[in-house]
Amino acid sequence: MGKKLLEVRDLKTHLFTRRGVIKAVDGVSFSVDKNETLGLVGESGCGKTITCLSILKLLPNPVGQIVGGKIIFDNVDLLSKSEKEMRKIRGRRISMILQDPMTSLDPLFTIGEQIAEPIRSHQNLERTNLRKKIIEMLKLVKISAPEARIKEYPFQMSGGMRQRIVGAIALSCQPDLLIADEPTTALDVTIQAQFMRLLKEIQQEFNMAMIMITHDFGIVAKVCDRVAVMYSGKIVESAGVRDLFNHPLHPYTKALMGALPKMEEDMEKLTTIDGQPPDLGHLPPGCNFAARCPEVKEICRCDSPILSEINDGHVVSCLRVQ
Amino acid sequence: MSGIILEVKNLKKYFPVLKGLVFMKQIGLIKAVDDISFTINRGETFGLVGESGCGKTTTAKLILLMEKITCGEIVFDGKKIDQQSDVDLIEYKNSVKAVFQDPYSSLSPRMRVGGIIAEPMVVSKTFSHKEIRERVSTLLDLVGLHPDSNNLYPHEFSGGQRQRIAVARALALNPKLIILDEPVSALDISIRAQIINLLRDLQNKLGVTYLLIAHDLAVVKHMSKKIGVMYLGKLVEVAESKRLYRNPLHPYTQALLSAALPSHPDIRQEEIILSGEVPSPLNPPLGCRFHTRCFNAEAVCSEEEPILKEVEENHQVACHLIKI
């Protein structure tokens, strides 16, 4: 604990499209310690996924380009690595679980073959050992009768089981860091609870760090240690999970929390955020959230706020708070 | 303005499973909705929750008469709805409308917004051109869109705005009941809150009744007066929403509520994690359909099917283990 595993410093990823340059990730900094879960929260289009694809250098080529910043993983800058070296890191040291288990598995291969793929490319195992390892992975993600399941195809499985298979593939080489991109949005409530608990158990067993990308504060409350809230390509607030829930400082964080209906209390009306997120191709000057902010001041429309530390470990980027 | 607006009695929908190309043989039945009964009061919201495949949407389709009812009846506003007689049917279809989950596929991309909203009025043939034009701009205003948007196409709008268009279309003929099938699950949190508030405002303003189908328990609780919990085509518990959340009786409801995500990291509810997944509706377990995953199942559960009975006022449960 306490040791930095991944540090992202002032990362800038821009998308060069025909419509012009879109600043999808614009100066994002955060770090993940060993054995820690960081929640990356934001609405669609705020740059959560692009940030994580940048870490793995899996951006759509040539549209997406990392134009600045540093990604330091285990004391090495990933941006200086060649494609060949990156291949040794992906799947083995950093893995990713994607949102939709229906499309992230190949329908033409058995699940045994799909789990074998990362193991085969990173470890030298004989056939019998490989098979043993696959069965071990299936048992780890709690698939019943793994010996029989190994020959089945993705279509023979339900959504929850497929997501566990995707988990088995991602975990097969015992990565140090697992990036889970909305892993449970496609799943039912009870299956979601099953999968979250499974991820937590595996994390403890392997001492793994996790980045949990989500738009749901419920998931954050349940599994994360620290949270970073993103809005239009920037991190607007980051804090320990209790700190953030007890004292949210940025108006966007407050509004997002107020927009969620809660089970414990009765509410007449939900807080809403008026309008739409800004077009990342044509950002107005000043704070990106100014146009929708309920507490906006004159200064917010011309000056850009910078991320600064308010309390121990609680950083926020808002001119009103500073 | 009270009383029952919709009553569903012993509603069943069985889908035959066929095999063979020319000489098709029926090899089984999927009991998508199996003998459910509930009532909705005028001006209230009835929430239907359950996991995918439990028959929520099929129930909605049956009420909308989009599927043929296998057995059972629907009584709307005191009148029994017969799928054969046309005259009453038109009136029924005009007073029951729906808003669907995906605002990207439920609006025709080749029609202008004005046309989409006007379509039910054009079909009903009771409005003049002028009336239609006026009503479209009133409706746009009602759902919080600019009146000029009637000349635009759906692709020019964001997800939340499209859902507003879908709501405007559903409201066009002043329906008494609107079926909301997962109306906000495809939307972002901030937009979701906008639509939830809009739907509640409209209910207060127009007195319209909602049947809300969703899997997000917090949303259902926030919007509904009464909630029905479905599992594998059966209603397992029906209660007033506050009562259901305070005191869930059916083990499935308890598990569902415990699996719901907390709104604060300090809330640590007791977790009931169900083992396994929902069994196939093709071969539902005998007896209580939930007994294969139930954490306190007894011998009687696998033999006899429990019936929905009232345990306290406005609280019905179908479980053998709950004694009155």
C-alpha cells in the first residue's frame, strides 16, 4: 500500500478529425497506488475511456494522438515504449475489461481458446499445463463445470457468464493493474452485485490495482477507495471516497450526486444540470462547466481554473472554491 | 380523480417453441407472463421491476395489445378490452400510449419532429390541420423543447431531447395511461434527472397514469406509488413503494434490494448475493420458481407453487414461508 503504481501527469490526448481537433483529454493527472481502486466518474463523452485507452496506447490510429504528458507505470514512462514493448505490457501487466461482454468476445472461438490467447503470448506453457491454467482461471471467476465449459462458445452463455469470461481473460496473466470500463452496465442488478464482489475478491487475492470507469456513483460508493470526477476532458475534483461523498466541493460533483434518486430517502425533485456538455471541438474560454454551473460567477467565464489541493488529498478545480 | 384505471386479471402469454421447417412441431412453451394480476389507480405510478427476461416488457406489450393475449383479461376504465371489437379498441389505443427505452431507435430518422409528434393525431382523424399545428407547438412547449424544433430531424437532437420528443408524441392524444418502458436507462445521469423531473411534472399537471418498467430500483422507488416485483413471468410481491423498501418480504425482493448500489460509502447493507442466474423460462423450476436460488428454501417450495396473497394492507407476497 501507498506505493505509486501508475502516475498520469498532464496527459493530453487529442483527436484529429475532419471537423477539427477535439481535445478529448486535456491535461489529466492522477495516480493509482498498489492494491487501490480508483473510480473515474463522468458522463459519456467526458474522456474517461480515451484516458484509459491512452494508458494502453490503444488509441484509434491515426485519429487519436497523445500530444503531451507522461504516463509512468512502475517507474517507466509508457510513452517512450515501442509498440513491440507495449505488447509485452498489455494483458500481462495492465489488462482491460470492456463494457459490453456481448461484443468483446469473438463468436467464432471457444472460450477455452480465447482465455488461452493471452496466456500463450505471455507465458510458455505446455498443452497440459495450459489447459490446467485455463480451468484454474474459469474456477477463479466461478464458472461451474469448467472442464465442460472450455469447449463452449460465447453464444451458449448468459451475459453475466460472458462478463466473467472476459474477466478471466483479463486476469489470466495476473496483471498489476486492471482497467474496468463500465464492466457492469450491461448486466442485471443481482448479476452486477455478483460480479463486483468477484472483482473485489480477486483484487485482494492478487494485490491488484484497479481503475473503475463508471458513471454511477453507487458503484463508486461500493468499491472505490479514491475518486476522480471528469468533465469535458479534465479532472474537476479528486478525493478519497468518503471525503468526496461527505464534502463534495465542485458544483458539477454536487449536481451529479443530487441527480441520483436515492433509496434511503424520499425526494420531491432531483437536481438537474441544465443544458448539454460543451462541444469539445469548440471550447469557450474560462471554465468548461461555466455554462451549466448553478454557482457561476463573472470570473468563471474568462479565467480557467487549475486543479489545486484544498485538503489533504482533496483536489478541486473551481475558481469559487479556491 | 381516484379509483382503478387499469386492472389486469390472470394475464398469461405463452410463446410456442417450434421446430422443423415445413411440418412445424411444437416442442415447448415459453411462459413469458404466467398468470399475473394487478391494478393501477388513476393518476398514480405503478412500477414493475425485475431482471431481464422476467416478462416486464411482455406485460407492457400485452397491455398495449402489441401481442396476442393467451389468456386473461384487461379491464380499462371499467370496460373489458376485447381484442376483436374495433370501435372500443380505437378508443383504448388512443388512451394508452408508450415511451420506449432507446430514443435513438424509437423515432423515425426520416420524419421531422413535427411530423413525429403529429402522427397519432393525423391517424386519429379528429383534428384539423390548424389544430394539429397548434397542438404540436403546445406539446413541444410542455416537454421543454423550443417550438421551432418541429422542423428539425431527430438526429439533430441529443438523447435527452429525443426522449422529450417521444414523451410529446405519447401525450399527443391526451392519453390516460402511459407505459414507460425503461425510459431513462439509455441516458446520462444529469439528463436522466431532467427526464424524471419532466415525467413527474407532467403527471402533476395532466393527471396521467404511468406504468413504469425499469430495472433501476432507485428510479422506480423515486417515481412509483406502488411496485410489483416480477421473477420468471410471475409477480412475487406487490406493495406500496415505501412499504416494499422498508419491509421487503419475498426473499427475491430482499436480494434485489440488497444488490442495489448504496448512495454513500458508509452505507453498508447486508449483502445477499444470489447464486447462479435466472433459470430458462422454457423449463421453469417446479413449485416456487425462485426456489433454485432461494437462500431459505424448504421442501414445500419445490413441490407446490405459492400464490400471491395479501399479508397486510396493500402488501401481497407469493411465498410459502410467509405466514399470515
